[in-house]
Amino acid sequence: MINVMNPEQIHETIPVDKLLFEVMKKKEAGLRLSQICVAYVNEKYELSYTFADDDTYQYSILRVVIEVFEQVPSICKIYPYAVFYENEMAELFDVNIEMIDVNYHGKFYRIEKEAPMLPPGALEKKEKAEEDEKKRIEEEKKAAIEAARKAEEEAKAAEEAKARAIAEAKAKALAAKAAAANAPANNNEGGQK
């Protein structure tokens, strides 16, 4: 009788900033990158990285859900042949992948339409989302600059107040010292009369 090995797949959803770390762990465990795929779901990208253990037939899947304007780091430095999956994702779905070792820049397939796997109107929504994100970042940058300017003004005002307080304290100390110096002379004068 044949012993069929069919272990249950392991699924794990991770944030995009943990992707390289988790992929490196798979590589160190001796797993083979089996495939990478992307789906456009609820106006977001779901990226699935599938790894296979060729001894146990165990598959594990890392899933990353990102906004359409977010960037994803390339895993080519860990699995060099990922370049083909990543170029496919970039070309067919317009996924923003950073630092692909060999980037075909939209020439991986001979197709006429940009991002043909996206549903109608999705590319326009993506462009608008990217514009909105740029505006949000610009507004945050302006707010940060304004906050830094206000903090600088407050620090300057605090320094000026500190300098005034020190000057006033020195003036009081000098006045007290002068009064103390005059006090014994006055007491002596009073005692001699």
C-alpha cells in the first residue's frame, strides 16, 4: 500500500516590514520558494509567498496584505529566481516592488494593456490612492515642519526667559550683597552715637 503524505498547509499573515526577516527564516530552514502570487481583494493587494519542504511535502504560506500604493521589498537577494515572480506581479498587477535585481520595467510579457489582471477601474483607483498618500505625506511633512518651527520658537522664548531670570537673580544677589555690606556700617554708626 502507498503511504500518501499530505500535511496541512501552514498559513501566516505578516506585516510587510517583517517580510524579509520571515523569508530569510524560511531559507535558513532549507525550504524552497515554490511560488509567489498576488490577488487584488477589497482594493488591496494580497501577496502570497509559498515555501515547500521537499522532504515532508509541507507547504507554508506567508501572506502580506498591503495598500495598493505601498511598496514591497524584493526577496531576490534571498531567492534569486524570485525575480520572475516579482516582475510578473509588477507587470500584471502593478505592484510596487523595491529593488528587483533584474527589473524588466514592464517588458516581461508582450502585452498591450497596463496591469491587465486588475479589474476595470482599479488602476485609476490605485493612482488616486497613490496621489492621496503623497498628499497625506506632504501634509504630515508640513505639519512636522510647523511643529519644529513652533518648538524652536518656544525653546528660544524659554532661553530668553531663563536669561532674564538669571539676570534678575544676579541683580537681586548684588542688591542683597550691597545691602549686607552697608548694614554693618550702619549698625556701627548707630552704636557709636
